[in-house]
Amino acid sequence: MVTEIFGDIRVVLGSQSPRRKELLARMAIDFQVVVKETDESYDPSLSSEDIVRHIALAKMDGFEGAEFDDALIITADTVVVFEDRVLGKPVDEDEAIATLLALQGRKHRVLTAVVLKYKGQKHCFVEETAVQFFPLTEEEVSFYVRQYLPFDKAGSYGIQEWIGLIGIQSISGSYENVVGLPTARLYQEMKQLYAAGKETERE
């Protein structure tokens, strides 16, 4: 069915994230991974939505050129926002533990910006999910950090890991968005962009 919807187009995921690769594969979409070096610096005065959008668009900038003209390209970036502050990846164990302790019993937001490009058309959207932890102890948080080493994860945790299984009190929005890719909305947006590209071809 997915093949019938998207035809035989080449889908390219511009991310080396194993979580995004797994989610896209579970959507029954054939794709290849192409990662371009990207400057992910940003103006800290930007809003959290603009920051995540800026980084996802910067990742797409690497996919210029004829070799990608007929491909549907996907780039994305995910940030965790707590008290209007963007939480990046922790630099070490101490920072990861401190970040997670600050999140205990409090709500935070997870924003994923996705950029799609097909047939010269580019589209960007931002999906938001609200997450709240139960109040976990310092011992529980330290156990997670030392066992799972979440140093490649924004906000210092992966919701699909142990801390998510035992620590998430509530979630409002897409669970997959917290993992790294809002799959349901992505699928709908891909269909619309693909249809628009086909319409352009017929004109």
C-alpha cells in the first residue's frame, strides 16, 4: 500500500539517529540514509520553536544538487524545552543527572522540527509533545544515567528506555515525537508533498 502511495520515489533520511531510522523503517517506507555535515549553532535569542526549525532547515541545506532532484528528503531535529530553556545533549554524567533531577515532577516540552523537500518544494513543520515525570529519586536517576549513558539525547533521556518505562507520569501528544520523529504527522505531510510534486509534473 505504501508503495502504491509513494510510487517508486527515492526517500532519503538525512539523519544518523538510530531512533529516527527505526521509526521510519517501522512506517514500512523504503529509504536510504545520507548524512551531511551541518553547522548546528544558533542564535540563543530565538524562540525554542525557531531554534529547532533553524537546525532542521540547516540540515536540509546540505541536500542541494542534481543527485537529489527526484528524491523526497527528510531532515529533523528534536529539542527538549524546560522553563523556556532549550536543553541540549549533556556533556557528561553530572550534567545528565542534574538535568533529569530538574525535570522530576515537572512538565517539559519536546519539539521536533521536520523538513521535507521534493521536486523543488520545501515544507517545514514543528510537532510538540508535553511530558511529565513522576518525582524520581536521585538514586533512580543516577542508575539510569550510568546504565544507559544518554549523552547523545536532548534532555538527557530516551523515553523508550528504562526511565520512560518507570518514570513517565503523563504525555500529551505524539509519543513517537519524543523518540525523535512524529510518524503519524510525517506520513500525512509526505503524502501531501508527494501529491503536490506530482501535480507540478503534470502542469
